[in-house]
Amino acid sequence: MATAKHTLVALVEDKPGVLNRMASLFRRRGFNIESIAVGHSELPHLSRMTIVVNGTTAMVEQVRKQVDKLVDVVKVSDITGSDKVARELALIKVKANSATRTEIIEIADIFRANIVDVASDSVTVEVTGDEDKINSLYNLLSGFGIKEMAKTGRIAMTRGSLVRSRSRHGRGKG
Amino acid sequence: MKRTGAQILCESLVKEGVEVIFGFPGGAVLSLYDTLPQYPQLRHILVRHEQGAAHAADGYARATGKVGVCMATSGPGATNLVTGIANAYLDSSSVVAITGQVARPFIGKDAFQEVDITGITLPITKYNYLVRDAASLAKVVREAFCLSRTGRPGPVLIDIPRDVQMEQAEFNYPRKVEIPGYKPTLEGHPAQIKKAARLINEAQHPVILAGRGVIISGAYAELKYLAEAAQIPVLTTLLGVSCFPEGHPLSYGMVGMHGMAYANIALHNAGLVIAIGMRFDDRVTGRIDSFAPQARIIHIDIDPAEIGKNVSVDVPIVGDVKLVLKKLNKLIISTERTEWIGQVEDWRKEHPSLEIRDSASLLPQYVISKIYEATKGEATIVTGVGQNQMWAAQHYCYDKPNTLISSGGLGTMGFGLPAAMGAKVGRPDSPVWLIDGDGSFQMTIQELATIVQDNIAVKIAILNNGFLGMVRQWQELFYQKRYVATPISCPDFVKIAEGYCLPGLRVKHRGEVVPAIKQAVEHEGPFLIDFMVEPEENVYPMVPPGATLVEAIEAPKKKVEAISDSAKLPVSNI
Ligand SMILES: Cc1ncc(C[n+]2csc(CCOP(=O)(O)OP(=O)(O)O)c2C)c(N)n1
Ligand SMILES: [Mg+2]
């Protein structure tokens, strides 16, 4: 059966050891995790975790059930098939000199990335987006020589209905 | 009124209806032990090794359906519990383990007798707690008992730093438990139940495959109703043994690696498998890709994560077995299934898996059949692990509900004696027999002192074959009889009994079996019999590891050479 990347979103209790329980479960059951990201949610005492897992549908469903079984997990859903927003953030430190600096900045601009640090021999680019966007930027910049890169795991949520997200935040689909 | 953490713990245990704690003291639980005498309703039984405390709590839990409680100090006390906790986890047994921990300021500093027991037991507990202050202790205990006993039961550990035991707080026992992430589904989905009923009513060749979930949920009557109304043969897993009366005409016994050949054949040829409270363990299914190849599968279990884990299922029903069966039974149309039942009955005649071969020597199977006769099937049987366990499961006829207590999932040698002790404490009025191996028995033999000190009247039958028999059997069958590290010498068990101050007998010949058992039955307290059985007897039938259920070796010694082929070395464990 074909494997694919799945995005699971879990609402978990904000207690010591929760991340450990999650990680221990993945290790023990031999589930291969691409990334895991966790932070506060809009609800007090609850955090939201985004887990990216590579596997067959059946295997990912088993992951979901095992995660759901954890006492500290309030809810978990596989949002892979849903209309969703998924973002990662990367910091990329690129080799630069006076000759290449402008070109790097232009490329960053095209990707709506920010220049967050400039030194005599490097430029650091901050980029947010989905995995493809970050990979494309990375590939383009690698021609100049990458000195360092740090990347967050994916965070994701399903899109709200248009009406609701507009009235709440004054924005359309982001 | 303010109370100490230790008092809060005891008050909470009393509220939970705890009657007995199996434990062993030490520095980090001194305050708890010092407080215990204020609560005479909490009986403490001093074990001789903490592993024994965990197994005893497990045996007690299985025998009573209540939560079994064990207690140990920090560090080595806590780590000694680990095997017992893992055992309870794999067999879904409701155990609450209480451990002392170093005082809060010392946590994380590698203090004397500090281990991270919540970290260590993370993957083998349903949940665990490190208690951070006395004020939260009552809530923790309330939650722990609720988690341990409800849904799919399991062990829960509560780690209490010694300064928390002394800290003062108000005692308020919460009336309700609210765990946002924990809501076991009890009622099966009505549409799924309807689908299941339709499959059952239309089925040509159905079998019921029942596991320990039936026992945990107490669904004996409901299972019996379903089997009788729809005329379906009932097969059980090892831990399902005694969920359905084995003397019943529809009972076809245990399936799996050492299951009845006819039961395995029926399962393999079934058109519909109604799996109830079981989890398709590899010991049960045999080779998974050829498991019940023609069957549709209905799977009823309280744990959604078990559904679809090992086999794919046609009709999953998540819920409590008893509640689901109650609803399902209403939709079942009574049928005669003479042809199918006749077919299964023929298989039973063609493959008499319980026949004891003719032999002048003392056969272990014979011993067990005599224990059955002497106890009239009324006893609770607790086993060791290995051949003794399989023979005990096969040759005692379990007619009464929940009368076999055995370590299934973990297969823990040494489970027997302490678990029997726990079972007897839970069932003081019924006979409890331990059927153990000479190897297994030596792993927790020190609990003899406990049963003597507390006069726990366990009857002990050691099937002494001078071998780690089950491993020897695998060496005979798969390693050309190279008996490496399986011949095992034993102390003189009768002298050991004498040393521990309980009566003991040695039995070498068939003729002595019945009188010895009679003596044990008639004796008031604990009693030990050392049965010197045939050393190289094998357990049959046996489905070789990696084989399909119908590829069992049935008769002793037949076909043995054929599989002694190193290309077929077993991939799974003993
Ligand atoms: C703690 C533990 N260690 C090792 C094993 C592997 N093992 C399974 S059965 C067995 C032999 C048991 O010997 P004995 O208790 O004498 O029982 P018999 O098979 O001879 O009846 C062994 C070593 C185990 N199940 N548990
Ligand atoms: Mg032995």
C-alpha cells in the first residue's frame, strides 16, 4: 500500500510529561514521525499539537487511535484530506558577499521572506510557508552556499467557513 | 480538618473500598507505613519481594473484579514492581501501584534510591502520576482508581514523594472524576450492532471467539444466550478460558498455539468469526495472513485501538461486551445449525486433542485431571508459565466463571505463587490451586513465607520435570534436541516446604496422586505437592510458530522430524 504524509492535529492537556508520553508512544509502536510541533491553544490548560506522520492510511489510523487512547489527549483528528492551512517556519543563513547580497535579497523578496540578519559574509532569511515553498527557496539559495538552517515542524488547522473567519479576523482565507 | 498526605492516601483508599494492600516498606514510604495502623480496615500483607506484591495485586484483581493495590518504596522497591506492572498491563488487569519517591527538593538529583519510576513505567501503565502536593493527592487517587477499573482496565502508578506524605492539606474526596481526554465508549453503535446481527442471522458457519473481555465485563449470561439462541460453537483464547462453561455442548475449548485441534480447525474454516473481548494476539491467530481465510469478522471490544490492529474487521463494535451483547441478543433469530455443529462435532471426534496417552509413568496431564476430579471443578486455578500453564489450561475443565488465572500477554514465569496468593485473599471461601513449573516456581519461591505468615491457604502442585520444559520442547522440535540451559536442578521442594513451615509431599507414581491431592484438599492451610512428572513430555497440539492454525502437530512425536529444520527456525518468542 502506498504511503503518504498525514497531518494529525491533537488537543492535549497542558501537563508536564505530555510530549514525553506522545514521543514514547511513537517510539514504542515504531511509528515514523516526520515532525511534531506543540504550543498553547486558544483554550486554557490545553495545547495543540501538530504531528506529521508518514505511512499507509491503515497505519496512520492506528497511530490516531493510539494517540487518542492517551489519557491526556482530549481530541485528535487526521486533517490530511481536509481543506487546511499548514505552515512551517525556517531560518536560513546564506553565504553572501557584496556581489551576491542583492541577488539573495531579491530571491527572498519573491518568496515574501524576511531578511532578519546581515553580516559581512552572510545573510539570514526567515521564511514562512508550506513545505514546498520552503524547499523551493532553500534550493534556490543553496547555490550561494548554506551556512546553517533551522526549521520548525509543521503546524496546521482546517480552514474555517469564509463567513466566520472574515467576521472574526477581518481576513479571508490566508 | 487538615490531614497529612499519608492520611489522605489512606482515607482515599478506604473511600475506594480497598481492603488489602500487598506491600513492602522502605525509607520513602515510612510515613505511609507509620500511618497504616490508624486504618485497621486496610489489611497489609507483607510480601517477600515487590514483584510478588504486584502479581498478588493482579491475582486479587482478577479474582475479585476489584482494583488490586500494591505498594513499594522508591528506587529498588519501585523497580521490583516493574515486571508485575507490565504483566497487569498486557492482561488488562486493574492494579494500582503506590510508590514512595524521594522528597521533592531531591527529585532529579540522583538522590539516594531515586529512580524516575513514572518515566520507567510510562509505556506499561494505563496512566501514572507523580504527586506534586498533598492537596492534589485525593483527586489523583480518585482518578487512578477510576482509570484502572473502567474502560479497558490496566495498571496505574502513583508516585508520592516522601515530603508530600508528611505535608498537611484539607481532605476532600472528589465525588466526580473529570478527565477531559478519557471517555470510554460503553454502548455499541446501534447501526453496527444491527449489521452484526444481520451477519449472524445469515451466517452459515459462525464461531464465537471469546476472550478475557467477557470475564472483565461479566457477560457470561449474555454470551451463553447468544451461543444457545444462534447455536454457535464457542472458542476461547487462553485468557478467555472459563468465560463460557467448558462442559457445555457448544464449548469447543481454547484456540491458538496450544489450542484444541478441532477448535483451530473450526476457526480456520469459519464463515463468520464473532470476536468478543479479545485482541487477535499472535498466539491466537497463528500465521496472520492465513487466519480464518474465508471468514467475515465481527469484532466487539472496548478499546478502539484494538480494532483493525492485527486483522481487518468487517463489523467493528466499540463498547462494553456485556452492554453490546445485551442489545445484539435482542436482534438474534433463534436457529438450528445442525449441519455446522455436526461438522464441528466430527472434527472434535477426529482430533481428540485432550486424550492423555497411555503411560505407566507420571504424566502431568494426568495430575491435572485428578486435581479437577478432586476439586469437582470448583477450584480457581492459577498457573506458572510454560508447559504447566498450557496443560492446566487444557486438562482442567473450567465450568465456573473466571476460574483460570494465568499470565497471558507477558508470559511471566514467577507469576504463579504470588498471583495465587492474591487470588486466595480475594476468594477466601473457594479453593485456589497453583499449578506451577519447577522453573517458574523458583522465581518467586520466597512468597511461601508470605502465605505461611498470613495463613493464605493456597494448594501448590509443582509439575517437576527437571526442565525449563517449554523451552526444552522448542529445542527438541526446532533445535535438534540441543538442550542448552534448560535442564534445571531444583532444591528438595518438600524440604523447602518444611523449611517454610508448611506441609509438603513428594509424588513419584500414579498411584500416589489421588491420595496426595486428597490430603492437600483436606488440610486447612497452604499445602505443597512436588509431582515428579515425566521429564520430556510435550504439550500437544502445537501449532508451530509461523504456521497456520490448521498445521498443528497433534500426536506426540508424530511429524517431529519433519519440522526439525533450521530453515524453519521460529521467529516469535516462547
Ligand atoms: C521471566 C521469564 N523468563 C523466561 C521465560 C521464557 N520461558 C518460557 S516457558 C519457560 C520454561 C518454564 O519452565 P518451568 O517453569 O519449569 O515450566 P515447564 O515448561 O517445565 O512446565 C521459559 C524459560 C519466561 N516466560 N519468563
Ligand atoms: Mg519445568
